[in-house]
Amino acid sequence: MTRLRTTTLAALLILASVASFAADAVKGTFHFGNVHFEPVDALAYQDSSSDPAKPLTIVMLANFKIDRSAVLEAINTPGALIEQAATTDAGAFLLVRVVSAERCGIFAFLNQAERQIDLANSFAAKGVTVTASRVAGECATIKPEKMFDDAYDFHLSYDVPLTTIPKPATLAAGGGEPGAVYAGLVKAIQAADWNAAHLLLPPDQVPQTRPKPSEVKGYFHDLGLNYPKTVKVLGGLQKGGRASIEIRGTNNEDKKITGTVAMKKVASGWQVIDQNFYFAD
């Protein structure tokens, strides 16, 4: 009995040590204007830079538990955290750019203040080590700084493994399957074809019940204000059940537009999740 209790105590001490190390892997404070938070989770990865031989190491520090599987599946890695922060009360995160052993930069997504702020790459780094599997170091302001009317300061430390983020595949002109689906959706909207369109739309754009025959024309007219009138898919990126396609076309006023469309694959097929359009030159 004594031997069993001793072994159990030793195991508990080992677990406590591991838990303590995990808790110490990321710590610090960040303050910008009226926003204050302490990171509770971190994920580090390497992104491409202007020099292919020298990737940029980025450490994501969040005040919420990061859904790692969603990050791995996303085409845009920071975008995955924006989606997660938006669904978390007071969600906020930082991207620490490990520029060198002496310098670091910060991008801040502060959902509390609904702000995205890119700060300089001129902050003080300390104790930086980057290996093939891990990154550690500190990033801090030497003294309080100010951006317009907002004062800010921070002191952050991290010691986390490097996560390999799979690269998306390139989609040729036409955008592959997701591009074809989107082009078909645009045609279905113009034709006011409920059967062809409703499964491809974001859920918040689909009424709970099918519009009455007298309402169909009005529904698709309003829907078409947020979609191209004509579209050509130039290409894009795909990773698993996620795709981002580049388009060019015209809007409902026949003005030339360009932009990106984010899509995901659900049980019924490809579905639009976000669109960003701009007037073309």
C-alpha cells in the first residue's frame, strides 16, 4: 500500500510539473487605450518572407483557447483567429513577428474595441531562440508608447513549439470545383432559381421557409445587390474543404468589380461564407 501511494504521489508531482511548464509557456500583459488583456494560449508558425531562405516566425498570442484544428484547416492563418475571436466574448489576439534576435513587431486584433492595429517592427526582443521545432523569447515596449490618442505598452514572453501549417493548393483559372459552383450561384441568382441557389448561400441569407411565388423576384433582387451580376473566376487557393477564389465581373449597376470569395464544403456541397469586392480600375 505504501509503495502504491508513493508512486501515485510521484506521478502527481510529474503532472504538476508539466502543467506548470505549460502555464509558463506564454505570459505577459498587453495594453492599448482602454483594452487590457493577458494571453492564455499561443501557437507559433513560420510564414514566407521576402527572402525564401529566411521565413518569418510568427507567434499568435490569444486571450482564449485557440482551436488548432481550425487554424490548420484555414487558408488564411490569421483569419482563422479572427473568426475565433469574433465568437468569443472580449476575444483578442496578437501576432508577434520575430524579426531578429533584437527586434520584434506586433499586430493586434482587439475585438473589445473592434480594432485591428499593426504596430511597428521596432520593439525590443530578448532571449530569442528559434530552432526547427520551437521558438522562445520576449517582446516588449521599452517605455509607454502612443498611437494618436491611445497609449500602449506590453511585455510578452513565449516558449512554444513551432506548428507546421499546410500550404493551400493553387486553383487555376476557373477556380476548380468551388469556382464552378460560385459561377453557377451567380447565374442562379440572376435567374431567380431557388432550387439551384439556396443550398450554396450562407445560412443567414436563406429564409427559414421558401419564399412564396410572389416574393421570389423581390428576394433575389435584394440578394443580387450583394453578388456580382456577371463573374469570371480568375483562380484561387484551396485547402481541404476551404477555398478562396479570385473573381472579376460587374455589379448590379454594371460597374466593373474585382475581389475574393471565401467558400467551405458542407454536407450539401460548396457554400459561400464571405465576400469582399472592390471597384476595378
